[in-house]
Amino acid sequence: MENFSVAISFRGSLGWVEFDEAARRAKVFLGDDEGKRLAEEFLSTPHKIKIPHETLLDFTEETFDANESAQSLKIVLTRLWEATGVHVDWSRPVEYVKAHPHY
């Protein structure tokens, strides 16, 4: 099974977050030490997130651990930028960033 990866950026540095299926662990690859530390700390903590259901008024609070699965990681990543300033670049081709981790 292929690992899930998504591009990230922080203060002019490009990188990515990868979910290692075998190790069941989210890994952060970023040239900025502060951004890497912030992202790693955020992703190592379980988060309570309200999830919508049938209507926009039908929410339940669920706890997500980014190291549980790629799907949990994706949900936690939706909160990364607001909490840390590390931006998830959902539309940036992650393979390009892996080959060229700079602007």
C-alpha cells in the first residue's frame, strides 16, 4: 500500500507530511526547524473535532489521532494551519515538492 503524502509550507520553506502505513505514524519533512517542531507537536496530540453529519447543524465531537490512519491524519491536517501557521498545500503536487523542496 502506498503512503499518503501532502505538501506543506512554512515561512518560505516547502515540505510534506507523510503517513507511514507500516509504522502507523505521521512524519513531517520540512526544512524550517520551527515549523517542523510545531507540526510534529500538533500531529502527536489527539484532537477533538466537530464532524458534520446529515445537516449543517448536526455535529458530533469526535477525537482524532493523526497517527491512527491516513484518514484521521487528513482530518487533523484541516486544523494544522490555524494552530501552527504551517500551511497544508492540498493542491500542490507533493511529488514535485519531494524532488524540489524549495521555492
